[in-house]
Amino acid sequence: MSIKATYLSHSGFLIESDDHSVLIDPFLSGNPLAKTKPEAVKCDFIILTHGHGDHLGDGIDIAKNNDATLIAPYELAMYCQWQGVKKVHPMHIGGSFEFPFGKVKLTLALHGSAVLEGNTIIYTGNPCGVVLTLQGKSIYHAGDTGLFYDMKLIGEMNRLDVAFLPIGGNFTMDITDAVKAAEFLKPALAVPMHYNTFDVIKADPQQFVEKCRANGINARVLDIGEAMEL
């Protein structure tokens, strides 16, 4: 049994097990760095961390095209259902649920969550991070977040095989804060995300890797479209 994680760019990942594929925050259309077209993505589950356009992204269309189950915080799940997604599974912070592919637990994230429609802001509840456990592996996707001390608790309660952490600053943690997050979480591997898609979040992922390694934390950069086995 193996788990494959493919970096789709920005904060988007496709997690594939022997029997299922789980898509996280699929921002592909309108993403200047994305190489994968939304219609090319095959999955049976989608996890959304919050409602901003660069995370909700193509989630609704991909869910419809694949007849996939969309997992999200309650308000965002309801919004997606109102947009025509047939299968939604609403959750909330601290809640966990066993799905056919494994366990999902939603964690705290310090951020916002809303969909912009014209001049209207539609709030979509709390943002979240995700601890995904499948086939004996645990993956932490932080979503968009600032640094918070409870990351230490997440690391203590979960033996994390990999942590996907935003490093771009401005809207989220910068490199310095993301390295501290990795220290709190103690994953077997830290991988940077949410950088360089826009000028305002430009960051050098190799700098993140070097600072992590200097602090005894294993880290690597995944190129866009690159996959790794866990």
C-alpha cells in the first residue's frame, strides 16, 4: 500500500491511495502557475479549507464533473450545495469523521473565509486546516493561516508524516513563522506551499528548506506537478 501526494501549485494537492483520490484546495483556473486543467482532474473526494477563490477554486466544477463528495466547514459546504454540488459532507473545527479513504479532522486556522460575488461578500464560516489520516499515514494541510501555538498540540496528538505549510506572507505565515510552525508540528517532512502565485506572496521555498534543516527539520520543495510517495 502506498500514498502519493502530487503538488498542483499554490495550496492544491491530490492525495492518492490504493482505492481513492482526495483533492485539496484545487485552484487551477486563473492560476498563472497551474499546469493541470480542472477537467483533467479525477477524484472521488474534495476537501476545501475555506471559501477564498484561490482555495475554493475549481472545487465546485470538479465535484460536479467527478460526482465527488465535497468536504468542507459547514457554511462552505452549504454554499457549494446551493451551487449544485450533489454530495457534500459538512464538518467543523475539532470535528473528525471516518470516510471510505480514511479519517479527516478539521483544525484551527487563523484566517478568513468568504466568496466574492460581484460587490457582495458571502461569508462561508470559519477557515480550517486538515489532518488527513489514510493507510497509516498522516498529512497536515494547514490551509491559509498565521502561526498559532496550538500547532504544537497538533504535533503532539498526531505523528505527522508530512506538513504542508504556507510560506508566502502577507495573507499567511511567512518563512520565519512557517519554520517555527514546523518546529511545533515536528513532521517527518515539511513542504512549503502558498507562495509565488502572486507578487504579494513571493517567497523563496529553498530558504524555507534551508532554515528548517538548520533547525533539525527535514524539508523539501515539491515542484508544480511533482509527486512524492509517503
